[in-house]
Amino acid sequence: MEAGLFLVADGQHRFVPRAREICLFIFDFQKRRGYAPSFGDVACHLGWKSTGRVQHYLAIMRRAGLVEWSGPRTLRVTNWPAHNAPSLPVSRANCAA
């Protein structure tokens, strides 16, 4: 697994807060809207102005086998550790409707 996304304790991989927030946002966005978020949607949710930073995080998460995408609006979570399963959706009202 790629450094920076996980903490390892007792042999268990756990998401660091930012990676977890990104995955929760992807889950919530798809559930609410019925399609995948764009990199711009992720950037807005995180309060970032640049999608370059999102691309960096998602590239690390892709190499770790957590997300995948093949084109616009195809971003999806592919591997969510059971001990970190999403519980409550997250959303930010200041992002695109």
C-alpha cells in the first residue's frame, strides 16, 4: 500500500482521514446523483481550487487498488476495507447542485 493513505496498526490498514473523506464523498455522490463525481466535484468538496491535487491523491489511491476510472464520470471505489465501511454520508452544500 502507498504511504500516506493508510496507518498500519496490528497488521490492519486504516484510512487516513483525507483518503477516507474522498471515498465517502464518492459513495455519497453516486448514491445521491446516480453517477460518478468529476475530479472538479471532488476538489470542490475538499475545498481545493485545483484538480491537480485531486489527480495526485486519486492516482495514489488507484495504485493502492482503492479507486478506478476509465474516462469522465467513471470514478468509483473498488476496494473498501470492511473495518472502515462507510457509515454516514458526507456532503457540502457549497458545491455544485
